[in-house]
Amino acid sequence: MQSGENYRLIITVKEIRGKCPVFKVGEKIVIESPKVVINKTDNLCVHAFGCILSMIVPLSHGISFKQLGLAKEDGEKGYIQCLDPGKPYTNGGTVLFEIKRERI
């Protein structure tokens, strides 16, 4: 993979630890940078989007998941987590997202 190419990001809720008032497992956020594809996105949360935001541009342009610290090995998927720590610190919970990408 070469950087400089454009990729669609499909961000899927893989796991929820605690209680998330926004997402359910399996829901997706689809991004074709710089836009969120609303008609293919199930839900959006400002807390989760905050942690994802800094990774959107490099991932959309082909920077590796491994290089960004989102995967152990090279490949087309990585993982990121919502910043809400959940109990006992908050009443919410944290969401683990799997990010996959496809060339557009």
C-alpha cells in the first residue's frame, strides 16, 4: 500500500464494555474523508468521534495501521477505543471500534 491513495473507512462497533448510551455492537460509521457518509452511518457520538478524528486523515491516505499504533501487524484493519473509561469512573462505558478500509 502506498500513501497518497484515498480510502473509505468503515468503523464498526466491535465490543462495548459497560453501558454505552449511543452505540450497539455491529453499528457502523462510514467516512470518505473529509465527510461522514450519513446514509451509511448508523450512529455518531462526540466522545467516540473525538478519539477517532486524529486518525481519519492519515488512514484515509494510506498510512499503515501498524505505523499509527492501531494494529500489531500490517494489514487493512486496526482498532481504537472510545475515551469514556466507564465504571467506576463514569456512568458510561467504553466502546472498542474496528476500523477497516477500502480503496476508493
